[in-house]
Amino acid sequence: MAAAGTERLLRQAREVRDEELGQFCARASALLRTEEPGPEAVDALRRLFLIVAATKYGRKLEDECVDLLQTALGPPPRPEPLQLLCAAILRETAPRPGLSLSCDCVQSPRQLSLVASVLLAQGDRRQVRSVGQRVFQVLESRQPEGPSARPLLPVVSKVASLAPGSFREDQANLLSKRLADWLRYASVPQGPAPSGGFFTPRARQPGPVTEVDGAVATDFFTVLSTAQRATEDQWLNVQAFSMLRAWLQLGGPGAPDTDDRSEQEGSSLSVLSAAASTGRLLPPERLREKAFQYCQRLVEQSTRRALRRADADLQKACLVEAVLVLDVLCRQDPSFLYRTLSCLKALQARLNGDPACVRVLLPLAQFFLGHGEAAAVDAEAVCRQVFGRVPAEHFHSPMLAFEFVQFCRDSLPLLGRHLGLLRRSFPGLLQPLSCWPGTARPSRPSSWRSCPRWWTPARPWSCCTRCWTCRV
């Protein structure tokens, strides 16, 4: 029933003509002109957002409406739902020439994240660099007791992916240091209960966080730790893991960089020698070490039996991301390879007969394909299991079909050494494509408004809302 209702709303939104869209813009503009826009303005903006987001092509809004949407993102502060909708509508209509938005004077992290999301959606490289510098200025000047830095971390990750050379070395080292601290040293007790007033009983001391099986957590906090009330550093821990793999790929050896660093070679060598002499790790190396410990902890937590289905699904998603992060670490620093092999071999043996965890076999196969020769591991056994089980038993799952096709495309250079395995698996390899033809469409770069997160199942076959692969 819910799916049918959603499809009906999307169909109605796609059928809205330009004249009707102008009427929606006029109503939203009239409500935004009031001194204190209320629930009616939020409802009108929600309808307008549905109309502009329901189609794969851009819808043009009136200039007056766009100006009022920009004004709502500036001072004085407006209600948060209203600003979120204004930013979402402006992102959906990007790129749009003549925007007057600027983040130079924005101090609030939440407001800066909204303005930055609109500016990044325009696709101007110079603007991307200026947004990145402004975000780092706010991060560096933020006091510990000040507002949370959480809204700015997705902005940093997006800027780094759009323009890898936007940050200076000292800025990248600063963020690497903070990410390492957030990953490894988040507080273990839960957050305090909100105060209920004078007549409420005295609040008890907050208890420790628990594991997914209900046991008290005895190790450091991770995204798989559960708490009724999370503290600020625990939320930063979750956010840091969300952007960890992308940051490692952009900041590791061989990462794309547009700057000429030949002048810095001498200073880099001197810094490396000084760090080696003192026995201290540089921020990127320290981040890789903490990321390795974090992923090992996630693999250990995945052995626990979750009490809730949502936690069990989160365990599988975290396993997929942990294996992908370990793959990046081993490619950047081969010393991690032999520390990782025993862990992943045990994981592969544990998941071998579990049909619920077949999704984790794809990154495991990719890892063993990439590092099998260096570690003397037979990757063909894992690939044989993947090519045998996924197309035959799980072709009806659109998410697995998409990830399987993506795995085959990404691993083509490595699969060339296992042509016999591909021949034996043919034509069963085509079964996911026959059920979900949209999975064969090449992936397009994701925009800010539809950036896929690591915990979000990809849905490239659903073209109803400008999904991140089908956008044209």
C-alpha cells in the first residue's frame, strides 16, 4: 500500500506542467515573504521539492522564488526544516547561473553545511576550493564547547572528492589527526539523560554502551556499539567512519593531486626522518593504524548475534565497509597485508555457508583477487563461490545484482587470469542482467543531492527520483 501511494504521488509530480509549477512557486514565494514562515510554508516547500525532484530533467523555477530561497538560507536564522527544504530545492535546480549565495561570512556549522551543499552542486571548481577553505577556517576556529562540527564533515569529504588539491598539507594532517582521535578515543559511557525539571528525581550516572547482543562493551566505541543516548564524540565516531574510506583514498600514496609537490620533497623527507627518529607516526600513518584497529574491532563485533533485525543488517553493512577499508589500507601500506590475512581468512570461513551474508563475499573476493599473489592465497576458491552462488541463488535481489555487476566491472583486469572460472560460470553470469537490466548502465558521478552513503543500498534500477546512476 505504501509503495503504491508513493508511486501515485511521484506520477502526479511528474505530470505537473510549467504553468502549474509557476503557481506552486508563487505560493511558496508569498509564504516566504512573511516575517515568520510557519507550517504552511514548510508544506508548500515540501510540495515544490517533490515536483522538482521527481523527474530526471531539471525544472526551471522563477527568479523571484530562487532569490527568496537563497534569502531563507541567510540571516536571520529560520526554522531548520524550512532551511533544509530551501537548500534541497536549490540543489535540485543546479546548476543555475547568477546565484548570490556566499559562505564567506557564515559561522554556524549547520548553516554553512546547507550553503556549501548548494554551492558544491553548481560544479564550479574555484567555488569548490573556496568552500573547502572556508570550512577549514570554521573547523580550526571552533572551540571545544562550541557548536558541533558534525555537519561540516560531509562537506569536507565532498570537496576532497571534487577537487583533491583543495586542502593544504597542514589542513589534511589536521583532519587526519582528528579523524584518528574520533575513531579510537570516543567515550564509552552513554550520554546523560535530558533534565526534566526541578521536580524530577536526580539523574543517575550514565551507563556504558552495549554490544548488539546486549553485553556491556569492554572495548572502544564503534558504529556497532549501541546506546540509548549518544554523546557528541560518539556521533563524530560514526561520521568519521562514514567518510573514512573516501578520505584514505584521497590522502594515501598515489592519490590524485593537482598540485606540483616537487618543491616539497626535501621538506617531506626531513619530516619523515624526524618522525622516524622520534618514534612518532605522522597523522596519515596514525590514521591508517587507527582505521586498521577500528576495522578489526568491527569484524570481531560481527561475530555477535544481534537482538534486532536492524542491528543484524547494520552488521553486514559494516562488514562490507570494513573489508573495503582494509583493502585500501593494504594497497597503501603493504605492512598491513599480513596483519589482515588471518582476520579475513577466518571471516571468509565463517561466512562460507551463511546465505544471509553473501553480500560480504563480494568485497572479500575483490580483496583476495588484488592481494592473492602477494600473500600466496588462492583467490579462485572465493571467486568460484561468488560466481556460483550470487547469480544462481540471489539474482532476484536488485541490490546484490547491482553490486555483483559492479564487482565484475571493477575486477575485469584481475579476472583475466581466471578465464576458466568465467567460462564455467557462463551464461549464468547474465541472469542478474536479465532480471534487472538497469544494472548494466554505467555509473555516473554522484551529485551532492544524491550522494550514496556506505550504509545505503544502491538502487540504480529505480529511475523515479533522479537516482545517482540514472541521472541524465
